Amino acid sequence: MRIKPWQTLIAILLLTLAAVWVDLPGQTLDPFGWKSGITVQQGLDLQGGIQIVLEARPPAGVEVTQDVLQGTRDTIERRVNGLGVSEPVIQTRGSNQILVELPGYRDPEQAVRVLQRTALLEIIDTNGQYLAPGTIVNTTAGPASDVLGNEPTPTAEPAATPQATASPATATATPSPGATPGVESTPAAGEPAGTTASPTPEAGATPTPDATSEAEGPVYETIITGADLQDAYPTTDQFGTLVVGFELKGEATRKFCDYTSSHVGFPMSIVVDKQVISSPQIESAICEGRGIISGLNAQEVNELVLQLKSGALAVPLEVVQSRTVGPTLGQDSIDKSIVAGLVGLGLVALFMILYYRLPGIISVIALLMYTSFVFALFKLIPVVLTLPGIAGFILSIGMAVDANVLIFARLKEELRRGRTIARAIEEGFEHAWPSIRDSNISTMITCAILFWFGRYVGATIIQGFALTLFIGVAVSMFTAIVVSRNLLRVLLTSGLFHNLWWFGLERRPAEPAPAPGD
Amino acid sequence: MLDLVGKRYYWFLLSLLVIVPGLVSLMLHGLDLSIDFTGGTLWELQMSRPVQPGEVRDVLAARGYPDSIVQTSQDNVVLIRMKELKEGSPEKAELAAALRERFGDFTELRIESVGPTLGTAIRNRAVIAVALASLGILAYIAWAFRNTNNPFLYGIAAIIAMLHDVAVVVGSFSILGWLRGVEVDALFVTALLTIIGFSVHDTIVVFDRIRENLARRAAPTFEEIVNYSVVQTLVRSLNTSLTVVFTLLALFLFGGETIRYFVLALLIGVISGTYSSIFNASQILVVWENRELHRFLARLRGQRQRVPA
């Protein structure tokens, strides 16, 4: 059964209503709360904020691999989460850069200080307690306030009683030994541990504990730091399960051996930036300088390897690019863009109606629908709206009309040739389609390249433009082919508009008389 | 019927008249590259009282930033271009304190900072992006026109028209840089790539008609078919450009200050793109098909042979 034009039209109308409903700001007409969480995401240049590109500057001879970069990125992500920014962007870029965007954040000095700091990886003696991941701790290598900026250790206070901190964040990670990951000597190690079981945990203590005594909470002892770590890699244990393998440097082997052999059965914590990221239980003494951490799933293994790797290198980061936009400039830009968009839309509508008459009115309706679709998509995907992005959107309004112009030009030609209105509509669409397709695909190709280019330049600013233009072009094809066509079919075949004046032609053409059944 | 193709050399001449001054400016003056490409800092401040650019320059020079460019605009806004001043660095805090001491409190509207090495990398990426866009489009057109006699001819003609538009826009911005100090930034490259897309978009519509009319043998000669196709699509080309120009004009007049030159680049590009697709791209097809370049060169060679005789 063929779908009739008016049926398609009803579907289009319903779709438009849905789009308009999504477009309405806030919780308008939303009794069930379906729209909660759907908002326009404003880019940095609109709501203000900070964008920083950090570049790894490793010491001579050290190479920054993708793994290390990824691990550094994860560290930065944790720090950014500590800043309380909503919708931050943290991406690795190329071989040695990390891009951070903090929309709405107002303190560039603080941001740079927090981001640029070198990550400090430590393995600490938890005095037999299980510390849940996420716990903030003070260690003998320095108090938590060292890394958390100038604020006097806001999260260090709950760390006073590790059990208390463990409760809010980790209902799942109960300190039951079975659930916690375990550390043991590499299976290859033939020699059992315990040969050098000298229980002197103080051996690893570097600074005196009183230096940190003003910070609240216990000070855990740092056994080794990232500098002692040679390498980390995913590997398998004797049962073939995926585990994290690690190797220590010469001097640290002894220290770690002493500690692990006297603490078998107890947990230890791996800490980055004073924040616990994993607390495996010591299964056996590790004296070979190599060990494994088991009991993690594949993703956790990967994350921990990256953490250990980047922690071992502790690559210094340098700010190579930054962009800070104040909030006033952003609001001003939004207001101006809205005015520009309305004026642009109005001019296009006026021109189309004056030149094409009835089809012009239809194209304006299609254009309004187009605008509602695109904006709804922006909210649903969601696309981060930037100033060039809005320009891309407004530009795409102009380009969206193109498909209609192409079709109407053909329609007029077919009518001049003496075709009936119904026939002219179909022929017009048929002949206009290759042009619409080819020309829009070439625009889409450039959008894709722009997107790639944007990744290396203004990040979201240029990418926003490429994405909005791409969506705009794609949706414009849909509205031209489906919406305009069906509107024309339904309206024009209804018999109301048989006078060709409506199409910008002077009544019936004199040339080849239209065959009645054509 | 309007004879557009017959006057093709006049249209080429008009293009040259527009392009040559821009190219001359490009050779003599080049482009004023923004900090996106050169590295450096752009600092926009809103002062609490009107200030003179010279006063600001003095403060900057005294603190070790002698070659800074300072512009003032309405609402006490000051725009400073200077060598790199890292965000969050002690140098920046010091300079801000010095400015506060001299001019009272101010609001930091924006600060953009780019390291010198990154600038070069961005410049290279921009060149690669434009080259990739050209190749991608050439490949697509050659594929879309694979059923014609010479698919690559269409691709090459479209690329020449596109380069024409790039030359017009880059040349205009070189002249604008010379006269008004307008800078070329990453957004300009974005505009350029968009223009490339639009220019080809426009050209393809005309080529598409030529393809269709060739298949229908709508006229006896290739030249006449091309002319017929261009005339047929003329109204559509102009109308499409007009609607785009309307939206861009609205953005240029009412949109924000930060994207004004971005919009201007697009505006120039769209107008040039429309011109080149009507008056250049399809005419190039005719020039090639009639082997006019070939004959022209042969005539030149012939003259050269005759001179010594």
C-alpha cells in the first residue's frame, strides 16, 4: 500500500510538535520530567570559562608514550573533578598534549596551579586498614593540602577515620578481603618471601611526621613513590587471568620487600595526588622487584597500568595555550546572535515569499520546521554551542533554502513546459535531487575536514562550527525532500491553487497546451 | 538567449582585476597573522574609566613588554596584543597588579595565550586542511561525474574556481591587514574551508545541469550546452547566494564583535563563489573542450618562430 501524502504530512507535523516541545526552554509543558537534563550546552565562548592546553615536557631521553599521556589525562580528570566544574572536557591531543576545558570556571590562576602540578604516585602503608578508592590521605611525603591547592584540606578531614570515608562512596567496596584486589610476588619468583623479614617499616619514612601534623587525620607512611617504579604492564597470572604487572627499581626492591613480607594479609593503598585509587591486599612478600596486582576487571587493570606508568614518569606539564573568557562577553554574544538569527531568518522569509509566492510560503514553513528540528537535535545530541557554531547554524538557514530554491526553479520550468501541477512537482523534485545531493556532500566533506582541523586548533570552538554546519546540511536535505515535497503535494493537488499566479507565473502558458491526462 | 560563455575572456579579466591587487598585497605585505599562528597573548580588559592606548603601552613597556599593540574601543574596552603571557603565571599577576595600580580596577573579558611552537603547528595544520579539502572534493566530483567524457576535467575546473575564491578572500584580508590591521586567525581558516565547501556546492549545481543537458543533447555544440546550462541555473545561483548573503549580512551587522571578520570572510567568499561558479568554472570547461589554451600556445609559438625570420 502506498503511503498517501497527507499521512506523511501528519507524521511530519507530529515530529515538528515533538521538536518544538524539546526546543521549549526549561521544564515548559513537561509534567513527567522527561526533559530534565536536556539543556543547551553552551561553549566556553558563550558561558565563559577556561581552556588550557598542556604539553608534556619530559626530561631528555624520556619518551612520552600514548599510555603515559592517557594516564596523565586520567590524573588530570580526577583533579578537575575536584574543582567542581560541570561538563569539563579533558582530551589528549596528538602525541604529547592534553586539552582541558573548564566551562564556567572563573579562577585561571587556581586552575593552572592545579592542572600543571606533576602527579605524585605513592604506595602507602595503611596500618592494616582498607582505604576505599577516592579517600584523601595525608602521607609522609606530604599532606593532602600540598596537592589540593590552597584550601585547607577540605576532604582530608573525613579521612581521619578511614572507615567513615569508605562508607559514603563505596557501598560495594566493603573491606572484605575477598572483594579487594591482591598483590603478590610474580609467579615466576621461585624463592619464597620472608628471607629478609626485617620488620622496620620506618625505613621508608622520609620527612618527619611533625611536618604534616597540622593537617587533620592520620599520616600514612609512604613506602615507595612513582620514582621507584620501573614499569607497569598488563599481564596474566598463573591462572591466565588479566592482572597488573609491575617492576621496581633497584633501591626500592629492598624497601618494598621489607614492607610486604611483614604485612602479608594486610591491604596497602596505591595513591595518586593523595587520593587512593586502589587498595590491593598483600598476598605474599615481593622481593624480586616484580609483582602483580590481581582481582581487578579488564578495565580496572588498564586504568591502573596507565596510572602506574604515568606516575612512574611524573612528566612535567607546561601550559602552551590558554583561553579565558569572562561571563559578560559571552552573554553579550548570545543576545547579539539571537537578534542576528531572527533578522536573517526574517530577510530570507521575506525574499522567498516575494519571489516564489506560494512555494515561497511553503519553503518558509519548511524553514521554520527545519529550525525547530536542528535546534532540538542540538539539545538532544548534545552539541556544544559556540559563537562560530551559532554562525554556522544561521549560515545553514541560508543554505537550507538552497534545496528549496533548486526545487522551485525546476518546478517553474516544468510548469512553463506545460506540465500539470502534480506532474511538475514530481519532475521538479526528481531533477533537482542530484544537484542537492552532490552539492551537500561536498559541503559535508569540508565539514569533516574542519572537524579534524578544529581538534588541533580551537578545539570545541571550531569543531562546534563544523558539527552545527554538518547537522544543518543533513537536516536541510531532509526538510527539502520530505517536508517541502509533501506540503506541496497536499496543498497543490487540493485544487485551491490552480491559478499559476501562485507559482510566480503569468497564468497559463500559451505554448504547448497541457494534455489533460499528462 | 543571454550569451555568457561567448564573453568568457571578459569574465576572466574581471576576476584577474579583483585577484591581482590582493596577490600584490600578499607579496608585498603578506598576511597579518594572529597569535593563533605566531604565538603570543591577546588580552581584553574592561577598564573602570576611559584610558588612552599610550598609557597602557607605557605600563606594559615598563614591565618588559615593549612591543605590545594596544587598541581601545567603546565601553572602556582595551585590547592588548603582546608576546606570550602565560595564564596563571606570576608575570601575569604582576602585570595585572601594575595595571590596577595605574588605572583602577578592571574586568578581564578574555585572555588568549598561544605558545610559539604551537602556533607553527597550527599553521601547518591549516595548510594540510585546505589541501585535504581540495583533494577530497576533487575525488568526489570525479566520482559523481564518472559518466561524462572527462570526469577529472569537472573536478579540476571546480578546484580552479575554488582557488579563485580562496585567492579573492586571502587577497582581501591581506589588503585589510595592510590598511586596517585586520588579523588572520584560526577562525579565518574555518571561514576559508567553509567557502571552499560553498564554492564547490555552487559549482556542482551548474555542472549537474551541464551533465544533464549533455545527455539530452540539448544544443548542437558543447559551448552552447554550457551557455544554456549556466543561463538555466543563473536565477537559482543568484537566489541561493542572496539568501546566504542575507543571513551573513544580519550576522555581520548584528552579531558579536568577536566573529565580525569571520563573517566578513564568509561574505566575500560567498559572493566570489557565486561569481566563479557562473563566470569561471563552466567557462573553463569550454576553454578546455575547445583546446583554446592549446591553440593560444601554438599561436605564441608560431609568432616566436616568425619573429626571427
